[in-house]
Amino acid sequence: MVFVIGVIAMLVPVSIAGPDNQRIGCGNAIAANDTEARQADNANPVNLPIIDEIVPHTD
């Protein structure tokens, strides 16, 4: 009985709280689906490149 409950629990979808309290789906314990998480991460302004890291220093 415990084994069956464990297998069912692994199939339950997992999600996290994103910005503005939106839910971001991550798949389940067996198969990850991180496309929604990547889209939310790409929209985050923290991920913008820093000019000093892109342009080499001339010193």
C-alpha cells in the first residue's frame, strides 16, 4: 500500500511560486519540464548582461 501511494505521489505535478504570485510548473518527480521556469527566468531583469563583463578592459 505504501508503494502505491509513493508511485502516485511521484506523478503529482510540482510547481513553484514565481513573480507576482504566479505558479510555474516544473513537471513531476519522474519527468522534469522546465520550459515555464526558463521562460520566467529569461524575463527576469537580473539576467541582463553586465557591460563590464561583455566588453574587455583596455588597460
